[in-house]
Amino acid sequence: MKELGSNIIFQGVKRISKDNSKAPNEALAEYAKRQNWVSDWEYVFLLDTCSKRKLSPKQESKRSEINQRILKNMRKADSQA
């Protein structure tokens, strides 16, 4: 697996914290997968939909749900550091 740069990961966190409907970048999706914050299916979903501008309502809901979980886990990890 490739090395993930923390700067790129935090750019992804900043992006989804500003707008929960935005797609996380690939680095953040991979980091969340490595931390077991997202399932295999959710990881593939994030990668498949990251370049889509218009999602179905169900896809938007799923992306927001995943983003909220990622942000919650990032905050939890930050408070434990």
C-alpha cells in the first residue's frame, strides 16, 4: 500500500467538515478504510462516487452518513492523542 500524507488527509477532512455532502478525497477514504471506520463496500462507494457531481438522494444520504462517521472518528482520535 502507498504511504498516505497527513496534509492530504487533513485537506479531505476540511473539505467534508465544511460541506458534509462533498466527497472525501481518496487519501481520506483510504485512511478511513485502514482505520476500519468504513467497510469495504463503503470504501468502494466513496471511490466510485468521488468524481460524481450529481448523486441520487439515496447516494447523497449514504455519503453524508459515511462522512459524519469519518468526522466523528477523527475527532475521537484527536481527543485521544
